[in-house]
Amino acid sequence: MKVSVIGCGYLGAVHAACMAELGHEVVGIDVDEKKIELLAQGKSPFHEPDLPALLDKHTHSGRLRFSTDFADISDARVHFIGVGTPQLDDSGSADLSYVRSAVDSILPHVQSGRTIIVGKSTVPVGTAQSLEQQIVDAGGILIWNPEFLRESFAVEDTLRPDRLVYGLSDDETRARISVQVLDEVYSPIISAGTPRLVMNYATSELVKVSANSFLAVKISYINAMAEVCEATGADVKRLAEAIGMDDRIGRKFLRAGIGFGGGCLPKDIRAFKARTEELGLPSLNFLADIDAINERRRYRVVEMCEEELGDLTGKRLAILGAAFKPNSDDMRNSPALAISDELAARGAHIVITDPEAGPILAATTDRFEVAASAEEAMTGAEATLLLTEWKQFSSLDPSEVAALPAHRLIIDGRNVLDPKQWRAAGWTYRGMGRP
């Protein structure tokens, strides 16, 4: 099938490559000429495991191409919308201007009764309903098919998802046609046994934001428990292990640390809360507390530095990690960068390293010194802060790096190090919510 993907950022580029892998003829569209030029060469503009191989494979086979010209989508049967929905500057609400612009750009190429427009962007509930009539008037059919990608696992999550969600029109004929076509698009995935859940527009829009909000609640809950542990001498890691054994709770997302970041969770919980306020509902007021806990845990690391070192002016601090998570170069709303900025504001000299985000940081800012490795960053440091749990950081041998810093102080912002091992090597170890 011939398909287009509108928006070639993180979601769109991955989706386009994966649709080509499923056997479709795909064109990806974006207004960013530099991004399109890279993608057309089979190169990824961001770090995502497994994506470069797919891009190289399918741009060279001719099954996948990229363009800035919407005329190139004219023969596509299915158009996926994968543009961003960033947070508005003046509120927590989602900015839908890119979604609406994508729809406007697709409509001149709609083939009446044949074209299916598939929304994948994360949007506030009610968005699909507000777009449907415009699309129907042009002869198209809208279906909402939210994405559930985890950065650094995006290709796997697209090709082997844990579920497919279809949000359908209330019109039975349009709903039936859109299901038939999307089933054909995802035929290999469905044949592999992936559950397919069919629901109305509103429910499908709520699936993604409610899932992200629930994950945020779990993360902030265990971080709130870390605060209680710090005040009482308890160990949050053992606490999480114990409560996670209850199968009603589960172990996932119960690791205390410096909180969540990235382009999804913070934005989505704020937009979700803002939408319920627009609806006149107090249902999600608690998300403000979840957000506050998440922000607060970042600054606990700054307090730890001052507790150990006193005045930070002129102190060299090694920061291990800049991306918001490992196996990614995404620094959007990164806790590591927020902490680094606050430490720098208090006079510290920040030396930061990250295997993927580091080169980007070095090319785009002069706020920090950027080191090529953990060892380089740690040399002469008064404190070392592990803030992104890259394997090369969590597997450091404390004895081998003991001679590098001026002061053997390690602050484990992700609770991934063995305190006994580091203390035995002569380090002062500080973890999050750990005695």
C-alpha cells in the first residue's frame, strides 16, 4: 500500500521506516529541509537504536523516500499524522497548530471515499471529533491510532507493539472502511497476535495520556517515598522491592531517582490536566502534585552537593549524563540538564559528558564544559553526579577511577550503583532515599 507520514520527527521518522519494513511504499513529509536531506540519505537526525539500519535499508531499496513537497503524497491511500503537540508557552495545554496544519495540507490530496487519514499524535480528548467534519467534507475518513513508543525502543515498539488502538468515527460505514484499511496496513503485526482494541475517538485519545499519567504517578509516588525514607533512615530501594512484589502494584517504574523528563510525560500530564480544566472537571488536580514532586527531586541533588561541599562557587563537578534517559540523545526536559543549570547558577564549574547527547551539547551551548568520557569529566572533580544511567556510567569500577577526582564523592541520582562497592573503594556515596 502507498502511505505517507506527515512529520518526520521522532515519531514520524520511526513510523515511516517501520511501515516500509512492513512492505509498504512510504513517503515521509516534513518542512525541515536539513532533516529531510539526512533522512533521504538513509541517516537518522537523532539517536535511536535500530533506526539507522532500517532507514539505510529502505531508502536504498526505493521503498522509503522523504520530501518537503506535499504534492508527493497525492497517490497515497493512507496518511499518518505524526507531528508534535508541544506545550503552549502560556499554559499547560497542547499546541494543536501542527496537527491542524497537517490536516489542511493533506485535504487537497484526498481521493473521495478512498483516502484514510490516521492520527498518531498525542492530542487532547475531543481533537479527532473537532477535525472529522472537515475531513469528511473533503471526502476522507479519519481514524485515531495513538502511538505508544518508548525512546530507545521505538522500532521494537512499532513493529511488535503490545496493542493496537483504533479510535473510530460514530458513522458505521466510515468506521468499517477505516478498520479494513488499517488492518491491511498492520496485517503482519495483527497476524503475529497483537491485540487490536476498537473504540470511539474520545476513548482512543484518552488511552495514551492516561497511560502516561499513570506512569508519572508511579514514578512520583516512589520519589515521594524517597523523601520519607531520607527523613527516617529507611531505604527506598528495599521499600520499592518489597511493595513491587505485590502483583497489584508491580515493580516497573518504582525506582526512585531524579524523576522523569523527555518530550512526553511532563508535557502530557500538563496537557491532560489543562484539558480537564477546560471541561470543568477537577478530576486530575492531583497531577499538579505529581509534577511538583518530579521537579522537587531534581533539586534534592543540588542540596546534597551543598551538604557535602558547602559553597559551590568554583567547584568542579562532573556530571555523567545529559540525555533524559540512556540510549537516546534527547535532552528535552532533561533532569540532568536542569540540575546542571542550577549547580552552575550557584557558581559551580560543570563538566558534563554523555556518549550521544554530549557532542550535540558541545555544538549548541557554552554553558558547560563537555568532556569526551566519564574519566575525563571526573579528573579533578570535587563531586561526581551520575544523572543518566548509561551502562558505561553504571558499570564504572570505583577502584579504577578513585585516583581521578579531587574528592571521592559520588551522588547516584538514579540509584544504579552498589553503595558497598563504592564505599569500599574509599568513596562517599549518596543515593536518592537511601541511608
